[in-house]
Amino acid sequence: MKREILLAEFLATPWAMMPERLATATSVLSRWSRGDVATASTMEQIAADKLAREARRQQLSKTAGNGIAVLPLYGVITQRGNMVDDFSGPGSVSTQLFGSALREALADPAVGSILIDIDSPGGSVYGIAELADEISAAKSQKPVVAIANSLAASAAYWLGAQASELYVTPGGEVGSIGVWQAHFDYSEAMAAEGVTPTLISAGKFKVEGNPYAPLDEEAKAFLQSRTDDYYASFTKAIAKGRGVPISQVREGMGQGRVLGADAALAQNMVDGISTFFDVIKKMQRDAKSSLPKASRLAIARRELEVL
């Protein structure tokens, strides 16, 4: 029962994440809480996925150049540290660490533009609004482009939509605009085990929504209002980032679903459909065209000398 209570607390956090993808994180948490040792095949898969993520990051560092800094935004988004990085798939990313990397790129005089490479199902709402504001402010200093390569869902889309331009790969997906949390009522299960909890608290609503009792209407209304508040911030940020009315975000753009590339473009959720390397080429062209004529001529001469 302790394991179930731990999971209940975990899922009670407001999430801006695809619910089906959160199942992976909850399975890891279940294993931790039971004290189970992962099988050898599971550990091999985890190790292989970590190596794949590191290889992808190293490839990005090689891709970065010509004044372009590529910042990876991979996996489940949390506020502090890579808290859930030992499971298969894209791993996790910290809003604090990503924000630090963004500030470094802005301060670096050798960086002329920034590309955010996104592959994430979203994550916790904590820290998202603050990082979204940082990305929005950053594009007034340097061009900030983002690409869903291949998934920018929920909190990840919240962040990507703040870029100067947002693209999605031909096989990619974006969306899942919404917030959710869960309440578990274990009162009957505990009663069947002969367990009767007594909560000692101070403060009228201190233990409101606890998993030891059914959720009453007042507590349910409060949890709904909490979810609505985050959803309001989410949709307001998308509307501002994409330059559309909030009604368009709420009444279209998938209404909580992820959309494929063509559908997302039709809904004005992205600026185009492109591969990662085509976006890099476009950014390089844009950087050259923004240079003074004398600088462009100098670059052209150097390129001819190389040839």
C-alpha cells in the first residue's frame, strides 16, 4: 500500500505532459518504491539509451558552428536536476540547467543565433512558465529557433512556441496543450486490509485531497481550479508565442491531442515542416543575409579561396 500512496502523491502534481508517456516514469517510481532490482536486459536498454542520448548531444556540438548554438531539450522536463534519467527513452532535462545553457549562449559573442532541438513529451509544470519567459526574452537579443525533432508535447510545446520560429520534422508531432493531475482514493482498499488512517493536521484545508479518503466536491473544485490556472498560463503563453488569439489555442490546436506535421502547420502551431539539418542551413543563410554587405563579400571570398 505504501507504493500506491507514493504513486498517488507523484501523480497529484500538476503535469503538462502526455499521460501515456508518464506511465514510463511511474513504472520506474514503482520499481524504486518496491526496492526491486531492474533486470539485466532493462539495465542494458537503459545504458544503451543513455549512450544514444550522449551521442546525439555530441553530434549537436559538432553541428553547432557558424555562430549557431544548438541546445538539446530532450526527455521528461523537471525543474531541478535530471531527476528521472535512469529509464529508457529520451531521459530527462532540467529547466534550471537548460536556462543556464541558454544564458551562456546569449552571453557568448561567438553565438549569433540559437537552435533549440526538442524531443520531449513534456513534464512537470514547475519551472516551465519561468523558462518560457526566458526564451521569449532571449529572442529580442538573438534569433531563437526551435524544432520538434521529433516530439514537442505539452510543456515542451509551451517552451518551443516561445521561439522566433518553430519547425517540426516531417514525421514529428506537436501539441498536447493541457494540464492534468490525478487523485487516488485508497480508503476502501486500506479498510479491507484493516488499516484506518488518522490524519493530525492544522489548517482548514491542509489535508484536503489526501488519498486516504474520497474526494469531496469542495476539494475537487479546488484541484480543478488549480489545473485551470496552469492551463490559463499555458494557453496565454502559446497565444503570445504564436501570435494568435487565446480562443484559437483553446478551441483548436488539437485541444489536448498531439498533431502530426501537416495538421500542426494547418493549425498555425508551427512555422514550417523541415528536417533538422535544413533548419540549420536556413539559419546559416539568414545569418549571412543579415550581415553588412562588406562582411558578406568577405565571407564569399573566403569560401572561394577554400574551393
